Amino acid sequence: MTLAQLRVLVAVAEHGGFTAAADHTGMSQPAVSRAIATLERELGAALFVRHRDGIALTEAGQAALARARETLRH
């Protein structure tokens, strides 16, 4: 888990989607998707539920987001 991955996690959660997070971070949408997929593999849990209307954090995603924000604050 890298600080860059944590920043992407926060961006996706705060901006409501992968494309919006990509726009905010200056990354490509596929790069954002890869960062989240890698983080999900490392944590062994899905962080987002993807559905037709957008995304939502899973319980594991909510916990990871809280830890990410705390880590990035320090």
C-alpha cells in the first residue's frame, strides 16, 4: 500500500467515481482503476460496489478510507 494509492482511494470516494477522481488527480481513468484494483488485492477486499448509477463504499472501503485519511493527515 502506497501513499499514492491512498490518495487515489480518497479521491474516488470524495469525487464519487473513477473518472472524476482521474480528472481531480491528473491521472488517467485506467490508472485510477488499476490503483484501486491493486489496493483491493493487497487488502483482500472490495472497496467499492460498482453499479449503474455510480459507486458506493463497502464496509471494508469505509474502514480503508478512514485509515487513508488519517495516514495522509500525518
